[in-house]
Amino acid sequence: MKKIVLVCLITALLFAIVILEQIFVDNTLTALIGKIDNLDYEISNTENINTKKIDDLASDLDSFWTNKEKIMCLIINHNDLNKVGEQIKKVKVYVLQNDKDGCVYEIETLKFYAESYRHVMEINFQNLM
């Protein structure tokens, strides 16, 4: 009887860990997409994108992702996660070069990566197993 209770407790603990992991990933990707949308909004509503406000938003996005990426690498295949960081670096370069068209293109690509990760990592029974 003790073995059955122990197995049930371990199984419940593992499910709890996986659920917390899924919630962390979803919250992180939702926050990332929100920051991308804020940056996209600011870039879309100005001609000169090389401003302090846009540079600060891009730097905030970069530092947010750098901090979260370390934890996300433990959860998601980290070979794919570096694409997000690379896109953020490209956005920052285009901001410094005041290249609005290139920046908008890279932001759209960045949104695509973030949305696709969120779709793949949605909380569902398959991911729990």
C-alpha cells in the first residue's frame, strides 16, 4: 500500500512540475510578444526610428530575452531559441541604422518565431506527457 501511495505522490509531483514549466513558458512567451508588439507600435508610428525611446524598448526586449533564455534553454530545444536572440540583435542594428523597412521586416520575423514557439509549447495533454 505504501508503494502505491509513493508512486501516486511521485506522479503527482512530476505532473505539477510539468504544469509549472508550461505556465512559465507560456507567460514568458506572452510577455515577449507583448514587448515585441510595443516595439512594433512605436516603430510603425514614427519615421525616425533611431530615438531613445525605441532604442530603450529594443534594449529592454534584448535584456528580457537574455535573462529568460537561460531558463528556457532547460525547457525548450535551445538550438531553436537562439533564433529569437539573433532577430532581436538584427532589430537593434536596424534601429541604430535608422532603417525602418529592415526593422519592420525583422520584427515580423521575430513575431513569427515567438508565436510559433507559443503554439508548439501550448498547455495540452501531449506536452504534459
